Amino acid sequence: MDKLIKRLAPFGVMGIVFIVALTSAMAAGLAGAAAFTVAMATLGPGGMIGGMITLGIVGIVASLATEYGYDAIVLAIIKEQLKTKSKEEVWGEIAQKKLISKDLKLKIKDYIDRA
């Protein structure tokens, strides 16, 4: 059951993102192919193709999040940033972010200090 949920979760996230975009296009008075085209175009830069790419990236990130966990993904990104930036620069960027929880900030700070 857990494996099934992990496999279906990425499609669920992509589906939710697409449904929100499609509903917005339909609320603007569009229907059918026009609503689909506008929904895809609003998802990303570069029109419809960019929207499809964005939707694919959302699926990949959702898949990684379900497989490894959000914290592990964030710490992997921090690890990559530390290859090109100083510890102080990375921590300065993280400390300013208001949408990152205190708990996650503490985990990041601990990871940076140990690196």
C-alpha cells in the first residue's frame, strides 16, 4: 500500500496543479482546448511547452519528496550550495526566509555548522 501511494503521489500533485490552472482558465470564460492551452501557458514561461515542462518538474520534485522527504531534499540543495558559496552566505539566505520553519532552519544551521 505504501509503495502504491508513493507511486501515485507525484501524479496527484501534478493533477492538482493542472486542475487549479484549468479551473482558472475556465473561470475566465474559456472551454475545451482553449482552456487547456491557457492552463498550460500559465504554468510556466515559454507558453504551452513551458507549462508542460513546469508540470513535469513539479512531478519530479513531488516524487523526490515522497521518496526521500522534504528535509533530505533541502539538505542536499544546501550541500550543493556550499560547493560554490561560503557557509555565511548560505546561512544568511536561509535566515532571511520567512516561509522556512524554525525547526527546519535549526536542521539547516546544524548541517552547515557540521559541513
